[in-house]
Amino acid sequence: MTNPTRPAEVAVPRRAWIALAVLLAGMFMSLLDTTIVNVALPTIRTSIDASESTLSWIISGYALAFGHSATVALLISAIFAVVAFFLVFTLPKKISRQGAPMPE
């Protein structure tokens, strides 16, 4: 008999934990990249004799490039997901309608 005050435990699949680990690793790499750029700012300032506004532009340009590449990566993954969905679910049905033998 279940205890009414305590909800039933739900088993989380292993794939969900792997997906979480991959997402957290990506977020960590993003944070690490930004930290590396900020640590390199004093060296950039002395090597190219940059002003405060130039350093601000460097940080903004890096963040803009990172955000743009993340958006493009998302778009490409969405396109591949649509293509994969088409190939897996739609194409075999069209082939079977044309008389080609399909395995059960």
C-alpha cells in the first residue's frame, strides 16, 4: 500500500541524466570561454595599447559572435531533426505504398 503523504518516486531514465550532463558541460564551456577572454583583457590592453572603450568592444564582439554561433547551431540542429523525422517516419510509408516490400 502506498503512503498518501509521500508521492510515488519516478524513475528518471539514464538518457535524461546524460542529456543533462551534456547541457551542463556546454554551459560550463561557455562560462569558461567568457572568463578566459576577461582574464586576457590586460594582456590585450598592453599588446595593442587599447583603451577602455576598445576593451568593451572586444567583450561585446565576442559575446555577439558566441550568441550568433549558438543561434546558427540551433537552426542547423532543427533542420537535421526535421530531415531525420521525415526519413524515419514518412519515407518508409511512401515506399511501402509503391509496392516495395517492407519488413514487419
